[in-house]
Amino acid sequence: MVFDLKAATRTPPRVVRIRVRRYNPETGSSWWQEYEVETYRGMTVLDALLKIKAERDHSLVFRYSCRMGVCGSCGLVVNKRPRLACQTQIAEVASEGRPVVELEPLYNFTVLRDLATDFTEFFRKHRFVKPYILRRDVREREEPTLEYSQTPDELAEYYEYSLCISCGLCDAACPVYASDPNFLGPQALAQAYRYIADTRDELWEERLRLLDVEGSIFKCHFAATCSAVCPKMVDPAGAIQRLRSTLLKYKVRVYRKTRVAKVVPPMEKREPQKPLPPEATLVEGVDLKLLEEEKPVIPVEKLLTS
Amino acid sequence: MKAGTIALIQYATAILMVLLIAWHVAVRIPWLHGVEDLPSTMSPEIIYDEVRRFWPLLILLSIAVVIHGVNGLRGILLEWAGSNERLRFAINILSILAIIALLIVAVHTIVGLPELG
Amino acid sequence: MERGRFRFLENRLGIIASLYPWVIDIRGNPERIAFTLHRITGIILVGFVALHIISTNTPARAGWEAWVEEVQRLSGVNPVSLLFFIAMGALVFHSLNGIRLLLVELLALGIGRPEKPKPPYIPPSLKGYQRTLIYIVSILSLIIWALMGYVIFLM
Ligand code: SF4
Ligand code: FES
């Protein structure tokens, strides 16, 4: 998302009109409701909603949790653009000339009530691509005795995609997802690529074959709106292009995963400890030999009772 | 057919078409034939000569175009059809029929070309 | 969707989202417009190709005289030549943008390298040279289209 980095330093219009698209599942009716909210500098859309809920209308329903762009619960459509409510400054979306903020529930999701949407389908699709590391040696994966080795370069290949917070903004923005309920959606596909690009993942062929179906990557036509709205700069559009290219290369047999991480003993066991420099002085009463052999025990009971 | 295979066909025909259509359009440039306007580049003599000499290219072009076009439209329609299974099936069948029908016409154009009278 | 006495709202934007890019705010996202144009020109071209295959069948079906008549309909400004002109515009844009899409979709080129998020937080795929290609494609197709218009109408 192209952020207005200076937004938080500006003062928003003193009073903004918040228009909320509301929905009542009992009567099945949907309407626009308007609230006037006094603002302050640094107020986010979520703050405004909380203020409305506290002072005006306790029946307004929306979802949030962390209030700082980490949990991905508060996605909604602000002035026709999917955004995180807690990450969007009022000053960014309203101006003196147009002090109106229009809030709608996320497009392409089922609306439960007002601004709260149903993510069951979203997570079903996420689960479909097996968003976890697959190893032949399942036992080692579940009860690890050793570590997987990975270089910083290999990490950089997928690090960006691992930042996804499952907020669903990308699916709300996708023009294909808008008309095709069978499409897996940018989020799930980006996650699929995240695990295929991960060197620790061993059964990448299985995941590629899983994706070689109708309604998966080949429905994407690079409108790239998902990348444009993603609040975490995950770049799902780029991930999907790489995934598709990988799958097609795999199909014509020119692609092989170049490296699969091996299990290695942990770092500190591999390298012998460096001896302390002669000028280092030890705290009195500390026996280095003893510390290395047995782990220090923190006397919890003693701390609690004292 | 697997979705990936269809996508491969779509991209392969696309590459083919970029080249073939560039040629197909370029031969309609009037100056190449030393005539004044577009319709005269399509006089029976020129067309007859072209088809006689380049018929394999023309057949290839029509195959690529028809497959790429109908398959592309099929993709769009399937997307719009949502999860209505009957509709999806109908779209798939109709696309295959459309491909066959258009190709028959295209082949007839070349095979059935009358001698210049 | 219904569950018990609750009726939930399907909030899909539907077909309109792929035909009209401005249903959502697309600032900083010309790819969306290119996608819509690619789709619309594609639909136009399928129609054109079908008609074109049928009309070029004329010599085989009805002889060369009918073909000459058919071709004459393209000269001057009239509905047939206008439609032909529109189809040619669609063809040029679809081909040039198609080359760009081949690079991006088939070879995953022009979408940058994965990178760590840093201000101003523009994802690599929106910074890669595919973005420049969009502008090149649009300008080039306008130029070629204008040349074709010259050949069709003015010569
Ligand atoms: S890819 Fe971005 S927009 Fe999509 S769910 Fe993840 S964080 Fe949200
Ligand atoms: S409340 Fe957690 S992301 Fe907005």
C-alpha cells in the first residue's frame, strides 16, 4: 500500500462525518448511517469507531483486536479502498474539503453484521494450500532434535511473503475473487509460494501439484490490486507470478528446487566455545566449568515464597 | 485436462500469435504492394498468391488464434459463472464446439479456394 | 447465506469488478486498468476473429466476385470500417500488453526481487519495469492505432 507517511503529523478536519454501511442479519436490511465525530491529531479510523461505539451507538458492530496492525482483524473498506482500520489515519482519508469517511464491510466476504465479515471461507482456502513446512521425516518436524540450516539469502527469498497477517484486504480488492467464489484468492496463493520458496520445505512438488487445478493460480491475471492494498507489503501479486512461473517450469521439467535444507546440529554445539580472553575477570564465586555442564536452575518456588 | 497444461497452451499460442499476427498485419501495408489503399492489398491476385505460398502459416495462425481466443473467453465466462456446475459444463462443451466449428471454416477457406478465373 | 434465523449478506462485487476498475480506489495501480483493458479487448477480439474467419471464407464459399465486394466495404468511413478500426485498436493493445504479460506471468520478469519492507512501502512488483512497460505499451499502441487509422480511412 502506498502510505501517506506524514498523515499522522497532520491535523484532520475538526469534525468528520463517518458514514457506515450497516447490515442487520435478522431483518436482512442494509442501510447507510452517518455519525459526526470530533477528531484529534493521530486519530485512526478504529479510534473513531470505538468513540462512536462508546458515546453514540452501542449497536455498531466491528472487529478488532491488537489496534496496531498486527492481528489483521480490523480490515474494512475506507472510501472504496480496503484498509486496516487501526492503521488508517483519519487525516489520510478525510480532508477539509471533504470531511467524509465512508466505511463498508470488506468486499467479497460474507457480512455477518455491520462491518464484521465471515472469514471461514478465507481460512479454508488458506488451509487448502498446506501453509506449513512439509518434511518427509514427519517425526523430526514434530519433535525436532536438530535444526534446519538456512542462509540469510535463502531467507530473503520468502521473508517478505511470511509477513502476511491474514487480513483479507487482498481478497477484497481482487477483481477475480469478486466474481469467482472458487478462486483461491491472493492470500492463499501467496502463502503457497512462501512455502515453496522456503528451503526447509521438502514436499514442494506435492504442493505444486495441489495447485495445478482450475480456480487456482491460472485465474490470476495480474491486476496487482492485491499488492497495492496490502498493508504489510507482502506483494501477493509478485508471489503469484513467481508461483505460476515455477509451476509452468516444473511442468516442462526445467525447474528443480535447488536446495532443500538439511537438518544440522544447533550452531553452538558445532563450534567449540572460544576461550575467554586472559584479561577477562570472572565474577567471584562463578564456576565456568560447572555452568557449562549443568543448566542454571532458577529457584521459582523460592522467589514466590519470599 | 490439467489447468496448468491449458495455461501452457494459452501462453504457447500467445507467443506464436505475436509473431504470426505481426506478419499477417504487415502484409496488409499498402506500400509493400505498391498500391494506394487497404482494399487493393486484398485483391484476388494478391490473396490467391499469399494463400498458395503461405498456407501452412495461415493454418497455424488460425489454429493458434481460435484456441487462444476461445479458451480465453472460456476462462472469463467460467470466472463469471461462479459455482453453477451445469453452466460450467455447458461453457466447456460450447468452447470445444466453437473451436472445432471455426477451424473447419478456416480450413475450408484454404482448401476450397477457387482458381483465379 | 442463511444460518438459523440469520440471513447473511454476500458482499461480492461481481462481474463489474473486472470490467470497471474504478469500483474500488485504484490510485497507484495502473495494472488494474491494463487488466481491464486486456480483458475487454480480448472479448472484442474473439468476436472479431469469428467474423474474420467467416468473412475470409467468402472466396471459397461464393467466389472471387463476392470477395471483391466484401473488401470494398472496408473503404471509406462506414460502420464496417469503423468496427474494423476498433478491432484493430483492440488487436494492437492486446498484443503489446500480451507481450508484457508473457514476461510477467510466464517468466516472472519485471516484478523486482523480494525485499524487506522499507519506507515508502511500495511492493516490488509495483516498482519493477513492468510498470514502465505499461506506459510504453499504451503510448505505442496509440501510435500504431493512429497509423492504422490513417491506412484504413485516409489512403
Ligand atoms: S497478503 Fe497482505 S492484504 Fe493479503 S491477507 Fe496477507 S497481509 Fe492482508
Ligand atoms: S486491530 Fe489488529 S490489525 Fe487492526
